[in-house]
Amino acid sequence: MSPSSRQDAIHPVVVDVTDRIRERSHATREAYLARVDAAGEELRQRGPARGRLACANLAHGFAAAGEDKPALRAAARPGVAIVTSYNDMLSAHQPYETYPQELKRAVRQAGGVAQVAGGVPAMCDGVTQGRPGMELSLFSREVVAMATAVALAHDMFDAVLLLGVCDKIVPGLFIGALHFGHLPAVFVPAGPMTSGLPNKVKARARQAFAEGKLTRPEMLDAEAASYHSPGTCTFYGTANSNQLLIEVMGLHLPGATFVNPHTELRHALTEEAGRRAVEITAHGPEYTPIGRLVDEKAIVNAVVALLASGGSTNHTMHLVAMAAAAGITLTWDDMADLSKVVPLITRMYPNGQADVNHFQAAGGMPVFIGTLLDAGLLWPDVRTVAGEGLDAYRRVPELKPGQERGELVWSERSGGSEDLEVLRPAADPFSPDGGIHIISGNIGRAVSKVSAVKPEHLVIEAPAKVFDDQQELLAAFERGELDGQDFVAVVRYQGPSANGMPELHKLTPPLAVLLDRGQRVAIVTDGRMSGASGKVPAAIHLTPEAAQGGPLALIQNGDPIRLDSVSGTLHVLSDLSGRVPAGSSTPPDKWVGTGRELFTAFRRTVGPAERGAGIFGGS
């Protein structure tokens, strides 16, 4: 198919949204690209970046380099930075322990030289759920971005390999790398752990524990059977949404996303990522700077993939912040319009019972990307680290007999999904529209994830029960005060400037218990829920937040609230005029401990959820 005919085949809404993003972003994008191109041209003209350093600077940069010292000193080979989120506490990042040596070896083979330029923190929302540390979670994205910038600020490098997986880590690495947009960047995934306790069984155990029907040792046994080995958690939350979106944006090698750790194919893909980083520097014919790769089409492709997969609601903020780092202004309205035409084509927990290993077995990323391309919902003519457009991502990586670990090749995949209960063609989807809706009304604007909610629960009108802290709701549940009644839980003062916008996923099991008992319940909050948000209807990320004077601060117990996730509306049915804000944000003298006081400046400067909940001023 010719380029012009491929252009004509793109869905008109995808075209319209892309065009308006490009138009509104023109000034900031052009200013960003001018900086990228100027820095890139300097690389082209003057050779490897470290060659511009004074002798003392360069000597500091290779003093401990061992066998790579001669290559670094000579400043003839391209230098590749490794920025890693390795730690051995978190399963998703533990596999990265061995990556630096593997990558250094591969980079040498390709004619470059690699160094670990720096590490970034990797915190796990699964560990911090319901704990004070969760109040640092969203802000950790900014810390990761800044740590990435510190690593690359040594000006020793011509490309970067980014090692990260989970919730805030990948967006932070992405934002940091875009501030060095003249450098090519390749993300190097670690892959998901193998499947453990089935998700349905795990969810049932959590609800039973919330009802007091399981002991703590029994609950811990269930959780340990779910999270049992190195690799990413297997449910389709923010971590695996990160991985899927990065591949659709062309920043992974094709098919690299969901290959399990410590397999021969995983090792081969890791080494190929190192070689590929050298090949796309400014010192070869395939120069692919990340600042040029991440354009308006790539951002739209990411939103389409998020919607089609029923991905994490956290990305309604992350993608906005990630786009801004490239000078691109993405809005919730863009997402809302795309959601109306992008079908839901996967069922992975919490939107179904399958996990990402089942998705991979059903055909995985090649089938997912292929069917969206065929439907005209993804832009094919984008730059990727593979050196081709997005059609390259229809191919499947595999090992052919050859060298020590076999020869890595990509093969054309014939046929569609192997399991239509997990992955369906875009022409025959699970649902005709995306799994995330943007809703608005007289309380503000919010996000509603509908892909895991039963149709009969998508609309609710019930009295408000107001809580200023998630612990208040949990205590009310334990006392039985929420039994036998319909209600909309209003959990406020949980926004970015109030307390860092923690995830409130601990509220899901008790509310799910009430839902299963036949009560009509929902939650409205200016906080987050989780990438694993499930069957309880929710309006989250509400903006303006209560701490910034939003109407949420005026709601009282008993006020009727109507949440309609079908029509995309949210209203309080009481007259709020004349009311003064009730409740309170976290006072400064309470926001201490667990390092929270170190992030006070972030709370003072953070933007609203709708604009990415970031502290940086765009690009």
C-alpha cells in the first residue's frame, strides 16, 4: 500500500485529533525541535560527545572503566549511557542486575562503548499501598526524570539505554530522556514473571480477607502465590501498560515487551537492544533521536493503545506529562474523542481473568498492533528504534539455531489471535469504545475506567458519604456503618497538592464486597485508584481538587450524586451555593515522616491532574 493510501486509510477521528494536537502544540514543539536539532548537528559535526570534554573532565569520566578505558580515552567510538532502575527488593527490577554487563558486551560488538551513567529510584505501589510512602509515589516520577537528567548531564554519551518497568519509573525515564532529545534512546524491558495464582482467585481472597473470612497467614499465602518470582506483576496495571505503550511508540525492539525474564530469548533481545543503540547514533546513517521519534503521531498511537487495551488510568496523567516533555500538548478531550472510536480488544485482569502471559500466548503485541493498524487506528508511518515504521512491529522475535544462544530473527506472523477470550480483532471487539471515559459535570472533570465495570453499574444515583481520608472509609466499613445502603463514597483531599495523590486501591476490596452484596456503590475522588482498578464504578483524578477549592470540598453527607459513566457526566444534585469548604487538606505539620517532608516543595508547585500532575513547566 502506498504512503498516500495508508494516510487515507487512517480513521478520520485519529487524523482530526492528531491535527489539532499538532496545531495547538506548534510553538512549543518547534522550539523543542530547534534545541534537539542544534544539539544533534553538533554531534554529527564533532564526533562522539565525550570528545568535546577537556582533558581533566574526560579523565574523570573513564578513570574506573577497566577494559573500556582505551576506547573511552580515544573518543572515537560512540558512547552509550545505561540508566538503570535496578534494585533487588522489587521483582520487576531485580532482573536488571545482570543487564549492564550484557549490554556492555553487545555495545562493544557493535563498535561502541557503554557505561552505567546512573541509577534511578524504583518504588513499588504494591508495597506502599495504604502506607504513608504512597504519598511520595506520584512525585517519584519527577525524581526519576531528574535523576535521568543528572545521569546524562555528564555529556559523555551519544545514546542511552533505559532500564525501567513500573508505574512512575518508565514515565520518569521517558521525560528525562526527552530533555536530552538529541540522543537516541532504547528502552530495555525485563519482562513479566510467569503466571501464579489465578487473578480471579486472588481477588476473591482479598474480598474474603476484607470480610474477616481469611486469616493474615492465609492471605499472605495467596499474595505470595501471585507475586512469586523475578519479573513484572502479571496483571494489566500501570507497569504492563507502560510496557505496551512504549512498544507501540516504537521505543522497544519489536515483540520485546512480554518475554519472560531469564529466558534465552530475553537475553538475546537485551543484547540486540545494546547493538541497536549504537546503530542509531548520530555517527551512523540511521540517526534516530528520541526527540524526533516521539512526535504527535507517536503520542496519539500511545493513547489509542491505552484505550484499546483497557490500560491504566494513571496514564491519563502520565501521557499528558510525557507529551509535554516533547513540546506536545495532549488533553483529556483528545483522549475522550479517541475513546469514542477506539474499540476495546483485550481482556486482561482487572478487565478480565487473563494475565499478560495469556495475552502473549494469544498473539501478544504483533497481533495487537497489527489489528489496530489494519483498522486505521494507528499511524504506521512513524519513526521507531527498529529503523522502520510500525509495520515492523507485526513481526515476532525468535531464536534460530546459530550462535551460543541462537540467532535472533524476526518472522512474519500469520493468522490472528489464538484466544478470542483474551485478544480480539479490532473488527470484532469486546466493546466498540475504549475502556476509559472522561466525565464532567458541576463537581469538575474526572476519569472513569469502565472496561471492568458491569453495564448495570455504570450509572448510579445515591447519597454521598464523605471522607477526608481513606482510613476513615476503611474504619466505617469495619464497623458495619456502610452495610445495607446505597451510597457514593466521596474521598477528598487526596489530590496532588493535598498529599501527593496516593493510590486508594486499598478501598477496592471493601467496596467490591458491598457491591457483591447487592448494594449500589461508587467512589468519587480527587485521588487515584490504581492501574488495577476493577469492578467498582469510580470517578477519579477529579479536578479541580478539593485542596484547590474544588466543589468536592463543598459536598456534605447525604447530598445526592449522579455518576453516569455512559454519558460521561458527574453531578451533585444539591445546591452548593452559599456553602464554605468543609474538611481539610493534610496540614503541613502532619505531612512528615517516611521522607514526606522532603517533598513539600513538590506539593506547592504541582499542576492539576488534567495537565499531568507534574512540577515541570512543559518542555
